[in-house]
Amino acid sequence: MTISKILASTVLLGALSVFAPLTYAKTCELSIEGNDAMQFNHPTLAVAADCTEVKLTLKHSGKLPAQAMGHNWVLTETSVFQAVATAGMSAGLPNNYVPKDDARVIAHTKVIGGGQSDSVTFPVSKLKKGGDYTFFCSFPGHWSVMKGKLTFG
Ligand code: ZN
């Protein structure tokens, strides 16, 4: 291989590694707020079919501390969300009220208090198009009202 060929292939590889992520990766940003009245501000969230990953940002628009009115954002399949919420209660605040290493949990933020925010990024390969997904706050007593549906595709 001549030097010019080596140089040419190095440049080509460089160009591919720069442009490939721009062409094939699409991070879709979603945001949701929880307040001191134990409410999310969106009943549904939609992930478009061409997203490759999702960045969800949870903001606590209230003033109460995490110990009293903590909120997180947990995503599971709808069929298991009550079981995960119940398991999360015994996991406690140090574990963000999320059962540890539980494969049913697709994504979750930490528990935050008033004025705070937290984000989580996860690949859409964890979702199936047309699947039935529920997001909820797993703080004890919150999941029965702080919940909604997430759609993909
Ligand atoms: Zn909550």
C-alpha cells in the first residue's frame, strides 16, 4: 500500500466516524414536570418511530423536599407497573424507590425534591413499536395517581 492510499483510507475512516452518528443516531428529548399536588403535567408521552434513544428530563416544579413529596419517573410495561411500584416501595429512598437490578424497569430517574431536576437516557431498542408502556412516580402512595402512558412509533 502506498503512503497516499494509507492517507486516503485514514481520511475516509475519519469521515465515517464523524458523520455516521449524525446520520444514524437521533436522541429525542422528552420533558415532564411533577408538582407539590402529586401531579405530572402530561398524561401521555410519545416517542417518534425514528428516535434511536430517548432523553427524559423530570423537573420538580414544587417546593417540598424529596422526603415529603419526592418524585421520580419510572418506565415499565403496563402489565408489570403495579408490581414494580410495590417492589419499589420496599427498596426505599436510598434506592430511589426502584427495585435494584430489576429487568422490568426500562428506565428511571432518581427521586428529586422541589426545584430539582434529573434526566435519564435510554435506547429505544428497549421498546417495541406499539407496545403498552406506563410511566409513573414510584414514591410511596404516588403511583396510583402519578402515572401515564408512553407510546413508541
Ligand atoms: Zn411522586
